[in-house]
Amino acid sequence: MKYPWNNGTLSEDDVAKLLKDEKLKKAFRKLPIEKQSSILHASAPEGSDTAKDLNQLTRYIGGWFRKKVLREAAKIGLSETDADHIAEAWRFEG
């Protein structure tokens, strides 16, 4: 099947689609964590808005700020599980 990340990256539009489409999220989560991490890092170069958002999500998802971050994540279509999973993939260092 053709997925938006088959070329190893996601455009900003692809990221938006991924966050809103349950089938795409499920398929993305099935990828090995190393692959997910590689795709996220290739899609969000340092200093980009996407990288800033992912850094913020990762920084606060495990802390006292968690509830606020999860509310913000829900506004873009992420469940708590989705947010945790993306934060884990973004933090992953292989």
C-alpha cells in the first residue's frame, strides 16, 4: 500500500493527514520505532515549526504540564496514546 511516508519523510500536509486519519496512524504505529523515529526526524528539520511542536510535546508529555499538552494534542486529533507514541518515537535515539 502507498503511504505518505514511503519516501522516508512527511510533508507538513502529510503530517496533518496522519494526525487526523485513524488508518494512517494505525499503519504508522505498526512500523518499527526506529523507522518511525527516522521518518519524524527527516520530516521535521531542526528549527522547523514541526520540530518545535514535537520538542514541546516530548518535553511536557511526561511532566506536570501533561494535561494541558494532552488537551492541545487532542485539538489536532491525537489521543493520549497517540501523543505518548509520537513522543516516544521523537525521543528515540537508535
